[in-house]
Amino acid sequence: MNLQKLYSIFFLPLIIGLLTMVVVTGCSDDDDELQTQYGYVQFKVYKSTSYKEGTTTRGTDKLDSLFMAQKIMVVMNYNGTTVSQTLPLNAYNTDNAEYGLRSDKLQLLAGTYKVIGYYLYDKLDRVLLAGPGGDNDEFVIISGGLREQALTVDAVPRGTVTFKLSKEGLRDITTTRASGEYLFSNIRIIDVTVMNTFTRVTKELKGMKVTYEEGSKEHQNPTNPNDKYMDIGVATCDSAVWLPAGTYRVVAYTTYSKSGAVKAQLETQSVRGEPFVVRDNELTEDANVPILLSETAEYIKDYLALKAIWEALDGPNWRYKAFTVNNNTVSRSNWNFNKELDMWGDQPGVELDNKGRVTGLSLSGFGASGRVPDAIGQLTELKTLAFGTHSEVLTGRLFGEDELTSNMSDEQKQRIRMHYKTMYLDYDPRLNMSEMLQNGINQHPDLQPIKKDTRVTLKDTQIGGLTNNITFISKAMQRLTKLQTLYLANSPITSDNIATGWEDADSEYAKQYADEDLSWSNLKDLTDVELYNCQNMKQVPDFVYELPELQLLNLACNRGIEPQQLKDDWQKLADSPTTGPKIQILYLGYNKLESFPPSTSLQKMEKLGLLDCTHNNIEKVEAFGTGVKLSSLMLDYNHIEEIPDEFCAFTDQVEGLSFSHNKLKYIPNIFNAKSVYIMGSVNFSYNEIGSVDGKNINCSLDNYKGINASTVTLSYNKIKNFPKELFATGSPISTIDLSNNEMESIPANSLKPKEGNYKNTYLLTVIDLRFNKLTSLSDDFRATTLPYLSNMDVSYNCFSKFPTQPLNSSQLLAFGIRHQRDAEGNRILRQWPTGITTCPSLIQLQIGSNDIRKVDETLTPQLRILDIADNPNISIDVTSVCSYIKAGAYMLFYDTTQDIRGCDALGIER
């Protein structure tokens, strides 16, 4: 039956029916009575997948999609009268429409109706389809009731399908795949082209979101009997899509990655997927999209190389030791290859880029043992490589809050470079000061707070101990032209076994690389090298001198290198036009070095900024000259007797220089107090300064240039005469430590000339004079000379009278004068400093461990920290401050056996 004939059959009765409806619904005078004669019908339109030929008529055989139908006109017969009505059709969304449409409710007179046929219209009121009422074409309207009447439509049968992405081709190295390599886990969006296997018609399904998850399946790990499950990666499309019923297969796909709002195409690939069947209104789950992977992909070859390295270095017996970083425990672990091949790169200590290439490799902490194979040369994207580090005993491959990674910022890289210095070398010499002075410094608004000592002691560095048994590294490492940092530590390897030959000349890797022009000169990004604690290394390896951009070299703790050899190696490093002018950081601590190379060589190290030679046997140093500007210099724990003039220059960023624990006889004349740049600290403690005729400098005062540093430490020397040279030259010193020396007095004009003041003496804020033999202070310590003096400690001296000179300073906050004894050890300070409570700013007085007798002065809450402990004969009334003591606003250090009155809260024994 065609559309024209259907119009002819229905047209005339339709007009009559419409008129009848007008009469029926418009001629009653009793609306309420008429209303009770009505009921309702609602039509539901469903797909029918089976009709006899000729039951519907359309330009094509079937309606393509139910959602195209927006309206329906139903033609009915009622008591011989034809009735028709057009109604909207509704569905929640396009997908739900395939399961059926629902019309608005239609009000009809009660009675029996027969559906003659229907018309379906699109949103522009164009006829889509006309059809008969079907076999079940009669329905009854009951007064006040609702009748649901089904209408079946001959529409294209459709079902839904979801897709699952699978990995294919890893064991077929002949698989052809499009250019471009990426990780399976990077797929975030996919376009899939499917083909109907009968009609050969293709359809592209675009923009399907992909979710990647890692799971497992049962599979015994051949190297670990306790591991019975293999790690697998699973990717699925998030939502179901509609397809006409039929049999399909995936014939092509395009994959995309997504970062934020940026979508990037990964590849387009033709494939031949397994067939899948779509049935009407049914869900077909996990139709397979075979994503082609290949073992010839560079990142897959990287993973195969990782396994070769693991096997060569006794991988099955690795045990990554557990440790704690920032309160987080890093568990013991090993590499695991019981997973899909493209997931082999996901291992502890391995870092990958967004294409899956290996960019970082750290074997620190695993206990690797053996010879590094030629497979190392496959890792051509490697930027960081560590076979052990100076921190692995404590924190594995982690460096505190930072981690050695391939994508470090410049700031992170600098912190990593300074990590050895921070862990083993950094020390604030002010930590040797008394607790009172330290507290005063930390609370002073204009002084840098004292840094806590975080250094590791000598025994904790494991010098001579091994954490791995790596004995050879293949020369294939010269292929790693993108390498930036190389760490080799705690290993028995020898110099001649570091990248000097193939591990196996017959290996496939060695044969592949044999014709390449391998040279360390190609590693232009390799700037940082650490060769730490390798006790069998007898000299610096030759490759070091060939690196064209070497900036940092850590050779600490290599005590297998003899003194002369290490000196020669340093000289060779300096003389080399490749390395000498470019090295910025050189760690040579904890070795057997006895002397420096000649100045003619050292002068070539024009970019050297940090030099560490701590814990060696150095007796003589040579000058770098003023062309070399250092920012950090550490020469502690040697046997140095003299620092030559013009030793070096200094940058404007010097935090600290240290010459402690040597045999210096004089304060070096290598600084300049007139410099506009002020260094943080200079440490000359534990030397022999002042031991030669009581002289502190080895030149005339006119030729001495002073020290441009805010903190100068001269403790534990043999100084007999106050170092007035420092202040006469205008040294801008704010903190000076002269404790543990041999001074008996500080005469007048030590801090000032006879007339006026020296240029920068007024800057002096903190003075430590403990553990000398002082009996008095001169008037140089009055406020006219030291107006900003805030903290001073003269404890452990020989004062029999309280030195009142500093007390008139308006800035003085704390003063210590504990434990005053004569040469026989007798307590000699007996007199309380009357009037000290009127000192304008003093809040702390430490006068304990003396022989103070009766105190007639009334205490005030201004002086709120008072130490009078270990004064056995003291008698003092604290009534005036008892309420403050009870409130915790006054700190009194005392003995319960002392004669302290006026405050029962102290629990004094009577």
C-alpha cells in the first residue's frame, strides 16, 4: 500500500470525523454531566522488527530512528464515525527513544475504538511514515479511566555496544603500525570505525572517552613463587553507543591523549578486529578494539633493556631497603616483570616520559650486583642515572624533600647539587655559643637565625662500606647523549672498569652499536657527576676529563686514591681546557689529599664557586688568585698552617667559609673589610691563632685588610691579645666568638682608638668571651662604643668584680657571668651588681655558679630571667616578683637549698 492510497482511504472520513467531534464536544448544555462520559487514551509507539511485506510505505523500507518522530496522527473509528487526532511524542533522550515513544494523553468519549492507521511526522511536520493499526487495533475507553494503546512501527532495529581496548602485536615484531609512539595508558579519547560485515558499510564513532585502569589476572611469576598474579592494563570506553542491528568488526581507530583542555592526536591505525553482533535494544559489551603495539617501538625496547639490566645485576635478589622520608615509609620492593610487556617500565627507581621512554634510572638501595650490560645503551632518552648516591644509606634515591628526577626545575637541580653540602658540610659556627647567646640571636630581628645542625657524622657516611657490588659498566653508556646527571657510589668498581669496553662484544646490543662513533664528548648535557665512596678506585676515571660541560664533580670518600695521585688528578682536571674552565662545584672531602696543585693550574678554574676539602691531610694550600671567586670554601679538619695572600676572591653570595680544625697560626689576610659585600660567617675555630709571640696577624696593621663578614668565629685558639686588628680595619662584624682562648684582659683601645670610634665597631651586637682568663673589661665596652650590644657572655673567666661597662647599653638584653674562678679554682665573684635591675633593657642575667652573698636590691619584673643557681651562700628576697613567678612570667633558676625568701611557691627547704 503506498502513501497516496492511504491518503485516499482516510481523507473523507477524516473530515466527517472532525465535524462529529465538534458536535459531540461543543453542543452540550450540561458540561458536568458530559464530563463523566469521557476517558483517556495514551499511545505508545514501539519498534517492530518483523512485518509482512507491504505493511508500511515510505521512501525507504524503514524508519531510521524512532527519535526522528516528533508527532503522531492517529485515525480511529468510533461507532461508524472516523475520528483522528495529532499528538506530540516524547522520550527522555535520543537513546531512550529506541525503546519506545509516549504520546500526550487524548480525551475521548467512553466507548470502543478501532485504530485504522497512523501518520508519523518529524519536527517540521513532514510525514515520515504511515502505517495501519495492526492486529491489536481495538481498545475501550472507560469513563474516567486511562487506556494505554501500543502501536508498532517498522523501524530499523538498533542496539548498543561498548568497546574495550586490547593490546595486540607485542609478540609479533613484524606488525606494521603508524608512526609515533605512546603509552597505552595515555589514551584518553578514541574514534572507532566499524564495518557491517554483510553490507560492508562503515560507520565512524567519534569522541568516545577512554578510562584506563590497572588490574591483574592469574599468572605465575617464574622468578617469585609467591607472585601468582600478573599486572595488566585495561582501557574501556565510558559509554554505550547505538548501532543498527547486525554483525560488525572494528576496521580502524584514531587515538588521542588529553591534558586539561588540550587534546592531541596520537595515531590513526587500520586494524582487523574480531566480529561482534548488535541486537535490537540489547547491549553488546566489550567489543574489541585491537590497539597495535610493537616490540620494535623504542619504549618497548627500553623495557626489554631494563629487564636485561635487571637480570645482569642479580635482579631476582634485589631488595630495595625500606626507609622513612617526611614521616612516610617507603616499603621494601623489587622490580616486577610479571606484567604485560608495555608495563615493564613501571618499576621502582624508573622514570618515564609521556611517550613511555625511560628518562630516569636509579639502582640506589637495591643491592645490585654484577656487570652493567651493553643493554644500557638502549636508554637513549635517559637524563638521570644513579648506580648509588651519597644519601642512599639514609634515604635511598630521595634527597630530602626533593627527588632526583629527569624533569627537575633549575631550583630543584640546585638543591640536589647542594644536598651533599647540606647533609655533610653545612654548620653554623654560632651553635658553639652559649644557649643564652643562641636564644638572643634567634630572637633578634636584625640577625640571621641560627641553623640547626643537620650534618651526618663520619660513621653514618659509611665510608668504605658498600651498598652494591657493581664491578663493571659497559661503554654503551656513551650512547646516552641526553644524560644530565650520573651517580656512582658505594661500589667496589675500579677506574678502568667504568665504560671502557663492551660487557659482551658478541651481544646483540654491542653488535648493533659497534659501528657508532661513541665518545664522551657527545654527552654535552652531562653536567653533574658523582663518584663517591668507591674504595677500589685508584684514580679519577679517564672519562671525566672528556666531558665537555662538566660543572659538578663529587669525588668525596675515595680513600683508595693515594695523595699524590689525587693531587695529579686535580691538576689534570684544572689544566684540561675541556673541564678546567667549567667546573663550578668540586667535592674532595674525606680523602687523603695532602697538598693543592700549583697556582698556575688552580687559576684556570675560573668558574669554581664551591670547594670542599674537609677531612683530608692537607698541610699546604696554593692560591687560586683573585680571578677565581668562591662562594663556599670548606677546609676543615686538615693540617693547614697558612693561607696564602691572594688565595682567592669571593662572590657577593658567600654564606660561610670554614677553616676550623687546622693549625693556622694567624688570621688569614685574604679578605677585605672595605668590600661592599658582607659574608655570612667565617670560621677559624680550633686552630693555633695567637700561638706565635701572641700575634694574631702575620703582617703590619697597615697591610691587614680585615674581614668583610657579619660573624667571625675565633674560638678554641691560643689568642692572648684581643684581635683589635679586626675592628681597626673596619670589619663589619655583628657577632664574634672568642671563647676558649687565653686572654687575661682586654685593655683600652681594643675596640676603639684613643679618639672617636672605628668605622664599623658600632655594629657589634653579640660577644662570646667565655672560657678565657679575663679579670676585667675596659671602657671600650660602654655604649659609646657598642651602642647596639644586645647579648654578651663572659662566663667561665676570672672576674672578682662585676664588669659594669656593658650595662649602660640601651640595647643590652642578656648578660652572662657564670662560674668565675681564680687559678686555684676558688669562687671569686661575691658581690651582687647593685642597680642592675635599673639597666634600661636587660631582661636576662646569668650569675649562677658563683659565691654571691646577700642581695639587698629589690627585684623587678623587667629583669624576668634570672639564674642564681649554685650560689651556696646567697640570701635574696623575691617578694616583689613572686606573683610573676606564680603566673609563669618570671623565670628563676635556683636551688631549693638556697636562702630565698618571699615566695612559698618556690618550695624552698627551710
